[in-house]
Amino acid sequence: MRMGESRAGSHTKTRLTVHIVWATKYRYHVLIGEVKPRCRTLLMQIRESEDVRVLGGVVSKDHVHMHLEYPPKLSVSDLVKRLKGRTSRLLQAEFSHLKQRYWGRHLWGVGWPQKLDGFE
């Protein structure tokens, strides 16, 4: 399937996209060096296992941007939970300096919804 095409089910056609941004806890600059490409690799592995397409994305030193197309069987909250949970657990297992810095085992910030201008 090419980018821009809809997903076809037996009686449905969908194209659900979402732009997700999440940051490291305390905005520490820890996604650098070997951690950055490994984080990207893990995100791509999760993408494949969840039938999600990446339309665009960047791993920066303290946050991740991803524009995703996802199947209707998967909610956005479940998708974010899987992306953040798996990457946090695996990155901390592989890089001991992350485990020491984030002693509570939480690599990513909570990510409370923010009010946008014009939206309540």
C-alpha cells in the first residue's frame, strides 16, 4: 500500500493519522550518542509489530515526534502506551546510565494534555 491510500477492510475504508510528541522526563538530553539510533530502531520494530505506518518523525535529544497512520483496532492511547513503555524498558535495560539517571524506571514524561488556543 502506498502512502496516502486508505486501509481497506471487508466493509470499511479508513485512514487514521495522529501526530504524537513526547519528551524525556525532566527534558534531560539523554537521546544522544548510541541511545538515539537504538531508540529509532526500537520505534520501527514496534511500528512493524502493531501494523502502524510512520509518515514522518524525528528523535531529538530530549523528545520524539512521530506522525503515524494506525489501524482502527488500535486506540491512540494504547499506541502511545506501547511506544513509550517498550522503548523505556528496553533502553534502560541496554544503557546503564539511563537506569541510573531515571531510578524510578520512567524514561518518558507523563505528557498531560495541553489546552490549544481555540479549543476547550
